[in-house]
Amino acid sequence: MKKTVQELAVLLGGTVIGNGDAVIEDVKGLAEAGQQDITFAVDPYTEYLPQVHAGAVIVEKEVPAGDNTLVIVENPRLAFSQLLVLFHPRQSITPGIHPTAIVDSSAAVGEDVAIMPYAVIGKNVEIGKGSTIYPYVFLGDNVKIGEGSVIYPGAVIHENCVLGKRAVIRAHAVIGGEGFGFATEKGKHTRIPQIGNVTIGDDVEIGACTCLDNATLGSTKVGRGTKIDNLVHLGHNVEIGEDCFLIAQTGIAGSTKAGNHVIFAGQTGCTGHITIGDNAVFAGKTGITGNIKGNQVYAGFPARPHMEWSRTQVYLKHLPEMARTVKALQKKIAELEKKLEQQ
């Protein structure tokens, strides 16, 4: 595919500063881009633009850029993602049910659905139009899949779970596996049946090998637009709000409720039965042990406001020096006390 910079700018709703007639053949990263490529840059990387020799660079505002043509847009990352789709469209999928797929006769399969080899579709399953079910997917009885969804190879959606429109479930994710609930008596553990389900809103993405446990009663919930990375675990009856980010290796224990626009950075751990306010942000490896107010950034274990945690880290860095100082002061005090006793 070949497009001029001006054509791409029109597509992105941007403004060209430089040579709008330059021809673009591909999209590449800032370090790799050449004269036939378009790339993007955001602060602080815009300071390196004079060293870049791309066909065009997407930026948020006019900056010193050497010999590069600029395309000014409101959101460079979003614009770049649009061009990735344009220049590298996903493989087209032919609708239909492969002969090796097992589809129960009671299942309702919408128009233009693709069900690939060895997928298993249970009783009373509903699959919305335009969805794609990749090989070796298992959909348990009574599962509902919204239109335009994509379920990648090896994913398991257990019985009674409900996925909204345009859901993306990556390879080997498990939705609705039985929650971890036990009653202990005299040191022996007896499983408590988990009879609830998982409900997922529209435009949710679930990463590879992520596990969302079903509820003991009711539903484990993920709100519209939330994006969950690979290797994340949600316990039974967890409720995650809309437009949240959950990054790799985050674990949230049962019955915790998080508001909208919450960000859990990698390896964040969260105890159960607590509430987290809207717009809370947790730095990597934060340990959440109690209720959290929204609209703040948190870090450390236990979680505390980021600035407070940062000050603590500065003090920790100086602890060895402080310890030596304290020991020296103790020694001097002891010497002074000894002299006073001798007087």
C-alpha cells in the first residue's frame, strides 16, 4: 500500500507541516523508520526527532524535527494505531462451521460466525453475528457471546457466562472456572460449590492465560471497555468497573469491588472484600490491604499515596548511614555518662 502524507493526514484528521506529497509505504517504530515510513513520537522522545529520518512523524504539537515532515494530531498513539490497521489489516476469516467442530443442536449461531476446527460449543449457547471462534475453544452450556467477539485458540468459557459485544478473549484464558472457596473444619478443607457466573461488558479484552473465577452466588463482573493483560487472576465475586487497566500478574482476591478507570500496574496484589474508588492508580507491585479512595496514585506495601511512599524510599536509602550515626551517638553518650559518673 502507498499513501501520501497528506492523504494519511486527512484520514487522521491531522495537519501536515512539511512535504505532504511524500509517499508512505509502511509504519515503523521511531528508531527503525526510513524515508518511506511513517512513525510517531510523544514526549520525551520528541527531542530525538532531529536524529530521525522518517517519511513523516505523527506528533501532538509542532516541535524541532530536523528534516522530518510532521503530522499534528490530538492523540499520536491512537493515530498510529489507526495506521497500523490500515497498513497491516488482520487476516480475513471465512465464516462457517468447520466439520471437526462439535456444535450442539440447541446452540444459536448468528450470521457470519466462524467456528474453527475442534471447537466445542455446548447446549443453548448463543454466539452473536460476526464472531470468530478459533480452534480448540470450549464454550460451556448456556454461554452467551456478543456480536463481533473473537475467542482465540484454547480459551475456555465455562457454563452460564455472558460476554458482551466485541469481546476479545486471548489464547488459553479461562472465564468462569470454579472459584476458590472452602470450608475448613478440624484442619480438613471441604469445597464450597461456586454456582455463579462471570459477566463481561462490551469492548472488554482478556489476555492470554488470564483466569476469571465464577462467583459463589451472583456474578463476577468486568465492566465495559476494561482491558486485562496476560496472566491476571480475578477471584470469585470480584467486580471491576468500566475502562480499567489490569496489567500482567495482577491478582485480586474475592469480593473486591473496583470503580471505573482504575489502573493496576504489573504484579499488583489486592486482598479481598474491599472497595477501590474511581481513578485510583497502583504502581507495579503495590500491595493493597484495605479500602482505597479514588483519584490518587498509590505504591508500596501496604499501599499508600505515591509521594508518601517516595519519601519513605529516600529514607530507606539512607538507613545504613543513619544506623552508623546512631551507633556513634550512642557511643558518645555512653562515654559522657561514664565521665559524669566519675565526677
